[in-house]
Amino acid sequence: MGMLSGKVAVVTGAARGIGKAIALKYASEGADVAFTDLVIDENAQATEKEIAAFGVRVKGYASNAANYDETHAVVAEIMKDFGRIDILVNNAGITRDGLMMRMDEKQWDMVLTVNLKSAFNFIHAVTPIMARQRGGSIINMSSVVGVSGNAGQCNYSASKAGMIGLAKSIAKEMGPRGIRANCIAPGFIITEMTGQLSDEVREGWMKTIPLRRGGTPEDVANVALFLASDLSSYVSGQVIHCCGAMNC
């Protein structure tokens, strides 16, 4: 019996990277997994097979998390397929970096919509379900830059700070229904997204990390497992930094 046996987890943006690592970690601990991504392509299908190898139920859904109607429709489909939702991980996100003076409205709106509105959409759709079940765990994927800010990432930092405020507010609103809400604030995690950075930028990041290494998606997934499991049954409204002491 795994720590999440009998539970159903929904992970957004999980075809690759951190979201995929979380979905795999949950499956390894017995959770059935529904995951979303913009398209269910060969990569997403491969992720589905990796998750299924743990002997759990799994299904990937093509859905734009930033679209309110699509989100409510896909949550209804997940309920039809799985019957319940115990865990929600709001992981879908993008970057469109640039200095404020050079940033256009489209870059701002796109990041805030994909990163923050998507979390609102899914929380709005799943909280009535969790309330009827009298329990659930909501995990927002924030970032250390959502706490400290970062030059050249005003839009991304604002969206990730919003994820924190959203989780803390949901923790207060939904606590009486047994629903917990928390945030994970990863630091420099080695993914496809950070792989696009120059060697110079990556080396600069490493110098700011006391552990002198970048994190892995599994490092973040381990924190997500704790927050989804009963080990954190009295933890709500919190931000857990997974950053190698970079932002302590």
C-alpha cells in the first residue's frame, strides 16, 4: 500500500518536466492520475504509459488550462472517468521573459493567464467536488521569484506571487471543509525550460545556491508527495521552498 492508495490526483501541464515527475511520483505511491496538457501528443502518450506501468489508472487529457470553459469541461470528464478528485497540482506554466520597459502587453497577459488564471480555473472547478468529499489537497506550483522577485521576469514573478496569495486564501476559505492548499517554490530546477538558458546564466544561478547544484524534477516531486499525503494533514496555507537554500 502506497501513501496515496485510493486517491485520484489531477496534475496540470504534466506531459514533461516537473509535472511529469510529480505524476510519476504519485503513481508510484498508488494514486490514480489524470493529467492535462495542451495536446496529447506522442510525448504525452509516452508519459501515460510510464505512469500506467505502476499499475494505476491513468488518462491524459488535451485541455488549455487557461481557458475557463475547457477546464470545467475536462474536470467533468475526469469525474466521469475516475469518480473523485483528491489532489490537484496546478503546475501549468510558461515564461516570456524581458525587462519591464521592453515587455509588451501580450507578454504580460499571456504569462498571467497561463500561470495564474489556470490555477483559478482548476480550483474553481474542483473545490465543490472536494467540499462534497470533505477533504482534498491543492498544491500550487510557485517559484522562489514569486517570493523575492527577479529582474527580467516581472510577469513571471507576479504570476507566481499570485499563486501564493491564491493558495493562502483558499486555505482560509476551504479549511472548514477539510481542504488544504499549499505552494511549492522551486529554485533552479534542471528542466527543458531552464535548459534554454545560456551557460553563463546557468553558472550564475549555481553560484547563488549553497548546495552548489541545480534541483531535479524529482526533488520537487518529493515535496509534492509530502503535501498530497496524510503526512502533511495539518499543513495548509504554507510555501515550501525547494531551492537548495538559494532563497532562505
